[in-house]
Amino acid sequence: MAQNDTKSFLGKSIRLWTAIMIVYALLVSIHKGEFWPFSIYPMFSQAGQTWVRALTRDVTDVPDSLLWTMTDREDALPGKPFPLKLVHTHRNDLANFIKRSGTWDKNRKQGLRSLFSDQLNSRKLLVVWVEGKAKDSTGEEEGAYNINYIPFAYLSSDTTLLNPYHHFHNHW
């Protein structure tokens, strides 16, 4: 009798898992290969929300008058791209550091400088805050975004300046 109960339980378990996998396969197939409740990618569960990144530009040869201009085009940013790999930092980590630092006191500024300390003897850097948001779906092409590049901080060997024209805390 115990053997029949075990076979019955095993058979029910197999049927249940088969049904779950069929439902999952159907959900994945109609959601472009990803069913978000089971997703490890936040881009699926946070779709449509504003996203933020940070990037850095080498502005050693750029006049000060061009530093603080906000733009919606990356190619309009002053200076040349500065690869964060040189300072062993990922752009998401830099963005999180900036975003989570509510008050930019002397210690926070020093923390930002310390990320780039080895590079500041030979160059001037501009940390740029990047905000992206999906465009309204009123006739726009699918997947279109509004992206703003906002200069955040200027760093040189002896200077740290935050953008005097933009108050970042209002966005967070």
C-alpha cells in the first residue's frame, strides 16, 4: 500500500511540474522571451521608470565656459570620453554613489575625488549624470527614450566643483 501511495504522489508531482512548465513556457513565449515575475533583470520589472547612469569626460582642454551645459546628445558633451575602467569603477556604481549621496559635504566630495585620485594629476574630469525616461507612447516609435546629460561635478588636481546651475536633490 505504501508503494502505491509513493507512485501516486510521484505521478501527481510529475503532472503538477509538467503543468507549471507548460504555463511558464506559454507566458515566456507571449512576453518576448521573458516573464518578469521570474526575471533576474530589473529592466523588465522596472520598465518605463526613469533610469540613471553616470559617465566621465576628460575636459583637460575644454574652456570653463563649456563645462556646465546640459544636453540631450552624448556627442555634444564637452571633452573626450574617460573610461571608468582606468579607475576600476563601473558606471552604475558611480551613479549609485552620486544618487545616494543626499548632502554633498566635504566628506562626500572627497569620496568622489578618491575614485579618480590617480588620474587628477594629469587631467581634468567632468562627471556627467545621465537620466533616461521612456517617451510617451503617443505615436512615438517603440523603445524611444528622452535622455538628458547633465554635468554633475568638475574635478582637477586641486578643485572639486558641483554644478552650480542644477540642483540634483530635486530629482531624487
